[in-house]
Amino acid sequence: MKLNVGALIIGDEILSGKRADKHLPKLIELLGARGLGLTHAEYVGDDRARITDSLRRAFASDQVVFSFGGIGATPDDHTRQCAAEALGQPLALHPEAVALIRERMRDVAAEEGRPYEPQRADNLHRLQMGSFPEGARIIPNIYNKIPGFSCTGPLGGTVHFVPGFPVMAWPMVEWVLEQRYARHFHSSQQQEHSVIVYGGMEAALTPLMVAIERDHPGVKVFSLPSVDHAEHGRHIELGVKGEALAVGKAWPTLLEGLHSFGANLGPELVRNI
């Protein structure tokens, strides 16, 4: 069964342009290296109602979602609380997470040459980073030991929560993929096959595109127009994508249709996705 993977990227700093998102292209890269693809992505600011709504939809789906950001313990970090609300579960300190956070605090104290004071107010507050919805599973963090967590909704939708820092988040995503979804790697070869159509008009080609999707279930037709490409000038990249076998059957139909239009064709492009 195909694994449907999405991304939820959280933070006002992304929406304001203060920080440029790096998670989306990296997630696509990590998935692609394993024969997987991304089905959807969503950006949400630090707004509890919107985050909760996004998570509620994710938990109610049959999908796997990677959520980036907002799992710290400062006032603008809402993701842990929103996950609990979306699941209808209380937040609770996760024993393994607490042990890892305390271990991290001991390490920091030792590095700074001072005693570890577990009852100090700031140290007690840091333990809140291990407060997850009941039933959560931890995601190890090799960078500083402060874990992320995973939760599954009643209908099977699973969300994996990682920090917003790429140096932490990306190894955590890889760990999740390798530990929990390896059986899905390269399970179905997905492919794109396309051709450059010089001077083509999408409106004229639309009936052909509709017919291919009608006659070849499981295949999607895509059309990417360009008006000022440095090499090809005004053109359309027209193609089909889906499982390699289905694409192989649909491709001759697309080419035949283009030739019947008298289309001026350029190079073909084949890409495994």
C-alpha cells in the first residue's frame, strides 16, 4: 500500500519571511531517496486554533504527517498543547523523555563546570519539553537528546513532531523513516515521463489530457507552461506520472495525441519519483 506523507510546517517566522523554510525541500529529498513522495504540505503560523485544526485533520486521515516546529517550552510554542487538544488527550510527562532531558541538563552543567541543580526553576521548566499527549512515542534527538514525539489518531493518521531546527529535525525524520516505514521503501516505482511542446497552448491540449486520465486509471497528467525559458522559450512540459507500468501504457497515447495535433516536440524527460 502506498504511503501517503504530508508536511506541516509551523511558525510565524516562516509566514513573515523572517526565516526561509528549508524543511519542505529536505523532506522531499529524504523521501525521494527511499522511493517515497510527498502528497501535501501546509504552513501554519503560531496560532493555536489553526494548528489544532490542522492536526485534527491529520489524525482523522490515513496519512503520515511530519510536523516541524513549536515543540519547545516558550510561550510561542503551542504544538504539544494543540496535539493533545486535537487528540482529546491530556498532556503528561513522558518518563523516557524526562530522563533524556535531565541527562541533557546534567551534560550542560558539566560542560559549564557547575553543579546540576534539578530543582532550580529553569530546570523544572525545561522538563515541560517532555510533556506529550498520553500514549505518545518518543523520537530520539542525536543533537541534544531533547526528544520529539509521535502520536496516532483513532483512524490511523500519524503525526511525527520534530523541532524547527534543521540540525535536529532532519536526523529525527530519517530515524522515523528508517525505523517505522522501511517496508514501504521503493515498494512501487513511481515515474514521470514528459516532453517539451514548443509553442503549445494548454487550452488546445486539455481534451487530450482529460482523455488520458479517463482511459488510464491511476495516471495523472501534468502540464507546466513557461513563457520565457532560457533554453526552450515559450513551451509546455506535458507529461504523465504514476506507477511506472501505468505510465508506460499511457505514454504512447499521449505521444499519439500530440502528433495528431501536429505539435512541435522537443526532448523527452523521464524521472523516477
